[in-house]
Amino acid sequence: MHLKAVFLIIAAAVIMILPCRGICETIDWKQYNEGIRLAKKQNKKIFLHFKTNWCGYCTQMDRVTFNDPAIVKFLDEHFVSIKVDGDKEKPIAKAHKVKGYPDNFFLDEKKNQAYRLSGFLDPMTFLFFLEYIQTDSYKTMDPMQYYKIR
């Protein structure tokens, strides 16, 4: 009986660990100043996400969009991701003229605003815009044109 209990404990542990392969990865969020420095050093674009603790759509983006494995992988490969709490870091939110939450900015390698999307974004929509920005398509066409050619 003792051996059976040990086996069950090991089996339960394996079952709990296996589903996390690739799914439990998380976005490598940076603080604002650290992210800006890192993006400059790596010559990467920036994804800048403004949120608050009281915002339901912010929580939904954290839970749904930012836990999607394709989103995690794409952001970590192509962008430096910065998360800013608008209540705790008001000067940064004010500098970017944030009026509501969530608010999402894409900055180019020189820290210029490339694109801005306010509100909740589901994983499929968000991935589309990540690709749109990463390919520099925002420089030559609007999102609908990009959608039609991809």
C-alpha cells in the first residue's frame, strides 16, 4: 500500500507539471526605465502596456491575452515588453497621455510612437497587431490593407 501511495503522488506531480510545457511561460515584463534602456541596447521595438489593479479589462488581458503561448513567444522574440501601473506610476501615464485602461503603445526602436491601441485586445487581434508593427507595415499601410495582403 505504501508503494502505491508514492506512485500516486509521483503520478499526480507529473500530471500537474506536464500541461505547463510551453503554456506556463510568461512575458518578460520590464519596469519602464529598465525596458527603455534594454530596447535601446538591443535595438528592439517596445510594447508598452498601461494597466491598473481596478480595471477589469486589464485583468482579462493579463489572464487571457498575455497568457497565450503565441503572444508570449512573439513579444519575447521581437519586443521589449513594459508594463506600467497607471495608479502607481502617474507621471509616466501622464507623459503618454493615458486617459483609460488598458492602453497599449507600440514604440519603434527610437522610442517614437508607432501605434496605439486602447482597450482590451483578444489574443488573435493582438497577435495581428504585433505582426503589423514588427514587420514595419505600419509605416506604409493601414491595418486593413495589411490584413488584406497577409
